[in-house]
Amino acid sequence: MAQEMCFDCLHRRIQSDFSEKLVFVYGLSDSAFPFGSTAVVQLCNSSGETASAPQFLLSYLPSHEQDCFTKYV
């Protein structure tokens, strides 16, 4: 199970990681609580508009420095 965060934190994380390339649309949760690690995001075109841009799911997965996969990436 991925580490879940509040949707405001998820929104800020997406802005921080992808700046002007992706726009947070809304978060998705498996429960009634407003926490999740998955969001619907939208691509920005070169002028910064999102009107006709496709939407897709973005999921954050936890990473730990001790994980074998992290050592080789």
C-alpha cells in the first residue's frame, strides 16, 4: 500500500515535482477520508492551457533508501 497524504499535500507535491508540465485536477481515495496517493492530472500545452489536454492518473509510490531497487536507479 502506498503512503497516503492529504490532497493538499499531494497537490503541492505534484506542483513541486512537475511544475508547469502537469496540473492537479483532483485526488482519488479508497476511503471516505480525504487522503490518497493517486491523483487525476492534466498535461499543459506550451502556452500553459489545459482545455483540450488529456487527463491521466498519477500514483506516488513510497521509496526507501534501503530498498534494493532504489540503489540501482
